[in-house]
Amino acid sequence: MILGIDPGQTGAIAFIDSAVKDKVEILQIVDMPTTSRLSGKGKEVNAYLLAEMIQDYTRGMTAVDGIVIERVHAMPGQGTTSMFNFGRSLGVIEGIVAAEGIPTTWVTPQNWKKKFGLLKKDKDAARSLVINMFPKQLDLFKRKKDGGRADAVLIGLSQV
């Protein structure tokens, strides 16, 4: 089992079974759990719910062999508050994963997108690709806003 994580408030976690060489199955996919900020506007990653989700898989349900997280960084044009909040979310994810002691791989957006032929494609290309790869699970990716879910799947699969 591999977890693919697209960090951030609109990201997702994909629980992927890659035990059979030529068969990959999405066991579950969940949007990044968020909660309202204690101060200020917007939302932030809910550390408690994220830890609980990962622990459900790592402590009983299924053994997790590895976690693949997108290695992201600040983007030009982002405000300092946005960058700080995104960095905080990434730190929460990294801390929870480290506490579980699961081997973690970091992959840049350029690397996983290159592997799947998505460089210089529009944001929805990943979602279209995942729908083609897993047509029986179309319901998981049918909304335009499910791009984070598709990214999480491809981030996880980039290391399979």
C-alpha cells in the first residue's frame, strides 16, 4: 500500500494498493481534511483528522509500505500570508507522516508530471488521465474540483 499526498487545503490523500505488479487499485481517496482557522479567514489542514486517517491504515487496517508527498515550494506572486499558511499545512503533513515512521519519498511536480506526460498541460489534464486509468472509479473524480484527488493518485503512482 502506498499513500499519495497532494498537500494543501485543496489537496487529497490517495490510498493505493500496488501489491499486484500489473494491477493498481485505488482503495480510498479523501480530500485533505480542513477546519476553519482559529484566527483570520480561511481554512487550514486539520492535523487531528489527518493523523486519524493515516493511523487507521497504518495501525490495523493495512500496512503502508511508503508515502509519496509532492515537494512543493512558494510560488511567485503568492502573498506572504498564503505562503506561510501553505508552509504550515505542509509542516503538519510532514510531522504526522514522520511520527508514523513510514518511509517517505518526496517528488517534485515536474517529476511526477513528466512521468505521466502532463508537463505544460492544463490543470484538468491529470483528472482526465486518472479517469481514463480508473474508469470504474469515475465517481471519485467527476467534479472539476477533484483535481487534487487525481494529483494525489498520480503522485503516489509516480514511485510505483
